[in-house]
Amino acid sequence: MNELSELRVASEVSDLAREDAQGVTAPRSSLPSNRLGQLLMLPGQIVSLLVLVVPLVVAFYMSFTDWTPTHGSLLEATLVGLDNYKELLIYDTRFVEAVVRTLLISAVCLALEFVFGLSLAVLFLREFRGKAILFSAFLTPMMILPVVVGYTFWMLFQSNGPINQLLMLAFGSGAGLQWFRSAPLAVSAVIITEVWHWTPLFFLILLSGLNAIPENPVRAAVILGATPRQVFWRIVLPMLKPVIIVAFVIRAMEIVKLFDEVFMLTRGGPGTSTETISLYIYKLAFADFQLAYGAAAAFLVLLGTLVLIHLLLAPIRNQLLEARR
Amino acid sequence: MTGRKLTWPLAFVLFGALIVSLFPVFWIVMTAIKPPTDWNASPAIWIPSHPTLINFKTLFDPDSIRAYGVGGVSQAATNSVFGSLLASVVGTALSVAIGLFAAIGISRYANGGKATPLIILSGRMFPPAAIAVPFVIIYSNVGLIDTYRGLIAIYVAGTLPFSTWMLKSFVDDLPREIEEAAMIDGRSRLMAHVFVTIPLIRGGLLATTLFVFILNWSEFMFALVLSYSNVTTIPVQLARYVTATAGTLYGVQAALAVLAMIPLVLAGLLIQSHLARGMTFGAVKR
Amino acid sequence: MTFPKLEIVNLRKLFGNESFVALDGVDFAVEAGETVALLGPSGCGKSTTLNIIVGLEQPTSGDIRIDGRSVIGIPPGKRNVGLVFQDYAVFTHMTVFENLAFGLIIRGRAKAEIARAVHDVAELLGMQNSLKLSAAELGGSELQRVAIGRTLVTKPAILLLDEPLSNLEASARIAMRRELRRLQSEIGLTIIYVTHDQVEALCLADRIAVMNAGKLQQIERTSVICKKPDHVFVAGFMGSPPMNLLRGEIIGDGTSAGFRRDGLIIRLPSSEAFATNYVGQPIILGLRPESLTLAAANEATICGKVAVVEPRGPEAVVTVEAGTVSLKAVVPTAERPQEGADIGLLADPSSFVFFSGETGRRLAS
């Protein structure tokens, strides 16, 4: 903030402090001071404005031009209307492939993370010793930097690496795979890496949800004659639905941005077989310097993400609104 | 549902899952302590017979790195460690401070309407590769490219949704009456927040700080895009070691990776009980 | 030979490695079609007893028999016992119909059969029109009816209820009381319910089992228990206001006997001659508030000052203090005295109840 606005803020704060101190004999408990509230949110709004909104607006404007860094100033760039967007959606097969690929990989990863995470969470409902230590151990993968995860699995999937060694141990000396030379294997490697990295999140969230389910409905079901399996599918899972959806939304939001791990594992290869949207935009912007085009791609992705989240949240929209109140 | 014992088959499954969870960590730690002669062995060695800490030393010794004769990479990792610390610590501190005030504002006053929360949250939904584009342009014009100031600004904005939302859920847990009581005692509203609200969410504040620190420390893309010669963070340095050497510098790379991991694993252990809250923007509490 | 519907046989339950005795030899039987209330303060073991009957908990020792057969090894779903939780525990993610049908659905019955059974129960409880509603939209007493209906659909032999009226507000309580009484008479179920409120116990039950600290103090018909409490605990628990209990001793000289407490002496008529057996021993005298009437000073058993008058519609509860003694009497509203006035109380000797000052047990005449 510059000096002028700092002065303004300082005087407002002292005004408020004086005002409050004088008026305190009759506490205004039911009417929160709007000015203080606005003041408190100001830094956050400023940061968001400067560092989020402004660049977004710039990028949005840019997406309607044909600007590249060699063109001079952005303000002088020619507007080309929706050309970039049309190009992306209609002619750019690489873009469309990247989108479909990212969605497919995301869907598979989310499904696997959910199944593994839920299984682990259900296991943790039972009694056994050392639960606390095991809990920490199972959360570890989530805590590791994405680049390190990518790097580690890059090592693991090497031709002479431990994964191939284990395969050869189990299935004979010809069982070693060239993980990074073939498209399906490379995609599998990416999926395995992602699932390893983020299953703990589903485990954590689902376990919290399971522990929060009230005991009495479960008991009531048992008294009415339900087997443990029936209890799980008819009572527990349906009651877990809001938590499951939250987990999916949170993870979906992040996984469509998949970049770090893939960068370290395959760089998008072989060819473009593991190129996620983020990698493609990165290439457009920082290898090909097609910044305006890349910006358009980014906004399409943003739009898609918003739609995706809207759809995912639909089943529990009512519950979320009520919780707000 | 709860309280049943673990049967043997299930214990086996649990054990298997444990092995799978920890094996990659095991591998990278083992690689970090492999002497150079073991690095490119085929098949890869699991546990070095002569473990050594030399890789960690090499990391910080420019001459040793150069001695490996790897193209273009003669950097010791020292700058990157310094850079990560600077950007992460400062970025976290600012993010938490701003988020704290915003959290109190949103929780207690809920004005500024719905727009502010939504804007803050949408910061998470945009692909970083795309936000990087306008940033590079703006920063170039403003002279913030390749500076820590610029990187920190992004780190603050990027983690603001988490810090705000996580702290808001902690403030929400405190009944409003606590601040009312402090004000009846003669304090002004602002002072009530400073002396009453904030100390009462100490635990949550620590958890949020560590959580945001983890996010900033792990950040890769923006650092990659915005750093040239002055600014480096550990993730970028690691990527450089890998791409420039086509992976033949295993031990040293792994050593850097292990160094990067340690603060996070520790931080993760400390805030374990608050992880669910942080990861879901406060939607799910323990 | 016909067995009682339900027999609780010498039930013992220990918690926490034998350190806490929740149930200490509880033993009683319930006949088919009866309604029994388990009444007692919190922690007395009544809910534990309920859980053991339905099978959610196992006893440390003792037996539960239904129709003469032990059910201890049988899992809760197969005992043909229904339980309605205090918080109702309705399945909020299902509709009313699905809730009611649940027991039959998981048994794999045919759709038509399920529909019929659900509709019958819904009609019985007046819920025919709510069947399609989501359970999450219902209010307190509707939820309770769903919870009750849910067990009725499976046609249990015995219905258990945990504090059925305590979560309802006053008007709903009266309505539910009527509901339960109607169900009782229409279906002829054997009902056992747990409550800490003796009014709830008195209005619904055929017999009341008073429990305290894991023991069954007394099980007795409702109409009798207030007048013939077996134990000081029961006496002090039942009734509103409960029986006045005076600690003192018997004095006598062979020809006549009296009860003395500090300065207060109450002459005992010759019909209570047995009291002379207990001269000199600590005794607790029980006087029911309903048996105390206002009287002139020269006719009164006890004289004192009016401390508090609590109007209660057609009657009033008058607290009288005489020396160290404080007594409550129930008098018709028309006769109620002023606070602070001097007053005399006449006690009806035929309603005196004596308890041992040491064991608390009632002394028989």
C-alpha cells in the first residue's frame, strides 16, 4: 500500500478505536461495526485484487488479441475477437486431446483414490494397536512435495528400477516394462504416481466423516436385523455422501491442474501421451511464446472447472446452504 | 460398525498398504545415501552396502557439482535452500496475517458480501500455468521478474484461500459472546479481537501457518516460470539437476529431495489433527 | 405351563475391568401384554438393562428369557425385540416409507407384502399421508412415530422405549401418552420403557420397577406403589410431591408409643402397636402429603408456620415448617393458607409408613 492509503487506514483505525472506547458503556452487541469488518477484509481484498483480479483481467483481455512478446506492448495488440477460442475448440486437436486426457486421467485417479481411501478408512474403524503411528505413516505420501513425488517415481519406474525388478521377480526375466516408452504405460505410471500421492487425502477426509456418523441409527439398523454389509451400504455410505462429495470436489479442483508430477515423470511424453492441460498451456506460453493463445486456453479451462465443480456440488447444494446458516 | 477386531487377512492388507505407502520414501532416502559408484548400477541397488553422506556435502559445494561435468549445471544447492526458506517463510507469514484479518472479518461481520469470499476461493481454481502468463508480462514491465518480492506476492495470493478459510473455521468455532464479553469489560472491538479472539485460536493459527508453509514450500510452477538467475527454490533446483543431467546425478538429486522433504514431514506430523480441516477449506473438521 | 413373556434373571453387568457395577442382580418378570416402566435416577442401570434385553450389550452374568427361552446368544436382529431410541435415530437420508419398510426390506420380503405392512402401521400411527416425505423434514413427535412405526412393522414380541416422552414439549407429550396407551390396547404389545420421570411412569405403566445404583428396589403395581413403597428410596422418589420422610426414633412406655424427632412428638395409635418393638431404634416415618389435612391447633398432630404455598390448579402444595421439620401437604385450593401464617396439620395415622433407619426397608406391621 502506498503512503497515502496507509495514512488513511491509520486514521480510520484510531477513529474506530476512540469511538469504540467511548461508546462502550452501552455495548452494541447486536450490531457489528461495519467499518471494522470492512477494514479487516481490506488487506485480503487488496491482495486478491492486485495479485489475482488484475492479472486475470489482463489475461482475459489478452485472450482476445493475437499478442506475442515480439509484438511490443499489449495495449497496442490487435483484437481478434473469439478467434483464439474458436481455434482452440475446433482446430486444435492437441488442446482437445489434452482436455480429454486430463479428464480421463483425473476420473481414473479420483475413482481409485476413493476406493483405496475408503477401504483404508473402514479398516481404521476397527480396533488395533499402534493406530496413531500407522495413521501418521499412511498420511506421509500426501505430505511430500509434488516434484519430489514425481522424481521418486521417475526413479522407481526406470528400466532397471525396483518396480521392474519386482515384476521380474514375480513373472520372470522378461516381465520388465519400458514404462516411459509406450503411451499406455506412461499414462499408467502417471496414474499410479498420482494415486499414491493423494489417496491419503481421501483416507483422511473419509475417516473423519465415518467417525462423525452417529451411532444410534447404526444401532437401530442392527436391531432391525441388518447385517454389517447391509448397514454399510444402506446406512453408512448414504450418510457419508456429503463428505464424499466434498472430498471429490476438493481433489477434482486440484487434479485438473496436474503439472508438477507429470513434469518430473514424463514431461508430457512419450510424444504427447501424458500431456495434461497445464503442461500444454505451459508449453504454449513458455516454449512457444503464444501467450494470447495460451491465455484463451486457460480461460476455457477455468470455465470448464467451474462447470465441473458446479455439477459435482449439485447433490449437496441444499445441505451446504443450510450449513452456512 | 466400530470396535471390531482386525482379522488376520485384514491385518495383512493393512501391512501391504503400509509397505506401499512407505516404499518410495524408503527408496529415495536410500538413494540419497548411495555413494556415486552405486548410482547407475543395473539392476538398481536397494540398500547401499557403503552408505555415505557425501551427497549432502556435494549439494552445497559448487566445485564438486562442477566436477561432475554436467552440462550447464554448476550450481550448488545453497541458493535454492536459501530461496525456499525466504519465499516460504515470508510468504507464509504474510498469507496467514492477511488471512487472519480477513477470516475475522468474514466470520464476525460477513459484509463485503459474498463477492470477497468467492474471489478468494476462485484463486484456487485457475490453472497456475495460465495465471503465470499475465504474471510474467506484468512482472516484466514492473521489474519484478526474477525477484523474491514477486514470488512472495504470488505465494501470498495463492495460499490466501487456504489461510482465510481455515482460520475462518477456527474463528467460527468461537462463540461471538466471547468478544462481546471483552467489550463489556471496556475494550474496543478491535482490541477485543487482538487480545481475545486471536489468542484463543492459537492452536488453529499454528496449524494454518504450518499448512500454508507446506503449500508454499512445495510450490513449483511459479518459481519455475519466474526465476532466472537470482531466484531459485528447491523444487526448481531439483528439476534443473534432473533435466540437465538426464538423471545421472541420482545421489545428489535424491539428497536434495530428502532435504526438501524433511521440514514437510515434520510439519505434517505436527498438524495432523487439523489436516482434514485445512485440506477441505474448513468444510470437514476432525 | 405358560412362561412370562420376558424374564430378567439375576442380571449382573460390570464395566471397566470389574470396577464399575452397573447391574447388581436385577431380577423380575414381565407378563405378555403388560407395560412396565423402569424408573430411576440417571446411572441407576435402567438403560443398560434395556440394552441387554435387546442385545446391544451382553451381561456379565445372568439370563434373559423370552417365552421361556434364553436369548443371550441370539443377535439383536433376531430376538424379535424392538427398541425406540431416545433421540429416535430415524434414517434421515430415507423417506418415511423407506424408514418404516427397512426391517422388511433387509429381510428380503416381497414388495407387495412390504407395502401392505407399512400402510397398516402408517394408518395405525396416523402417518398415511407422510409416507413420501423425506425423514429429514420431520419434527420431533413425527420422528418419534416413525421410530415407533419402524419397529412395529417387524411385528416384535416386545417393544422397548428409551425415555419416550422426555424429548417432547408438553403438548406433544400428552398426545404421545395417548398414542402409546392406544397402541397398548389395540395391539396388545408387551412394552417396557425407561424413564427418570415418575409422572411418565405413573401414567403409562401397569407396573413400575424402581431402580437405584444397579439394584431393583421394588417392582409393584402402579396404583399401589405410592402407598406401599418397600424402601425409603422408592418413597422419596414417587409422588408429586414425594412422601415426607422424617428421621427419628420410637419412644414408648409400654402402654403407648410415639414417634419423636427433636422437639416434635407424634402419638401413635394402638393400631400401630408393633412400633413398640422398635423402641429406641432409628426409624423413618413416612407421611404422604395427601394424607395431611389442615386442622385447628388443638386437633393438629403438628403445628408450624406456612413457609411456601405453590398453587397447582385445583390444589396447592403447602410447605410447613415446625422446628427442624419441614413437611409438604396437599390441600384443596379453596382452603389454602397464607404464607407466614400459623397452621396445624392433622395426619391420618392409617397412612403412616415406617422404615428402618438403618436399612431403609419398610417395617411391616
